[in-house]
Amino acid sequence: MTIETDAATYNPSSYDQVNYIEVIETVITSLREEGTAMVNHNQDGYLWKFKYGSVDVLVQLSGLTDDDTLTVWSSILSAPFKNELHLLQKLMRLNWSETLESRFALLNDQVVVLSSRTVADLSPGEISRAITIVATLADDYDDALIAEFSA
């Protein structure tokens, strides 16, 4: 499966020669399971979704200016939760010791792993690292957290 983009809206000369879309798609192609990647482009930016192990990973690029953001996230556990206090304590400890530049968070009654930063001075290596870290952590922790805390 190939991922298609709207190349007409992207002008790499305006963005320090880093083609963010191309870099994101290259990373996704290297990580995804065959046939699982999808992309959506609209006025809110770009949104990619792909399967990595047992999780779905989403990558959103809100635009191509320095003020726009790259956000990568994956949902790993949905409410209701057992032993919510213990879950939150565990996630806080993991945020300190295991998540590198990403973090665990709550989003719409779901535990997610996420990484987010502005596009300003964003390098291809940082894009690759953000996507890889989120995908790996989500796949590494989802089964254990579901087994221990899913109600």
C-alpha cells in the first residue's frame, strides 16, 4: 500500500528543505504492518493512522509552519479502569523512568502514549524518534496495562 499526499500544497523551499510529509511517510512505511496505513489531508492538516503490533498509532501534522505541531499518539487502555489510583501512580512512575520524550496521558477516558512538539526546527531524526518511541511504548505496555487495569 502506498500513502498518497497532496504534493501541490507543500513547498519544501519554504520550510528549510525538510519535507515533513515525506519523512513521516518514510517512518510509517518502515514501521507499519503491510496494508494498514491510511492518510487524511484537510484544512486541519494531515493525519496518518497505522497498525504497529497490537496498537493503532496516529500521527498528526497540523500544518507546515513553525507554529504548527507534530503529535503522535496511541490509545492503549479504555475506561472504566480497575484500581484507578494505582494505575495513575504507575503511569506517573513510568513517565519518569521509561517514556523518554513521550508520556502517558488521559485522553477522552483512554490512557494514551503521546509525543507532541512544534514544527519549528523539527529534524527528520526527531520525527522518526517520536513516531518510533510512541509506537514501541504503546505496543510494549498495552497488554500488561489491559490485563492489570481493564475493568
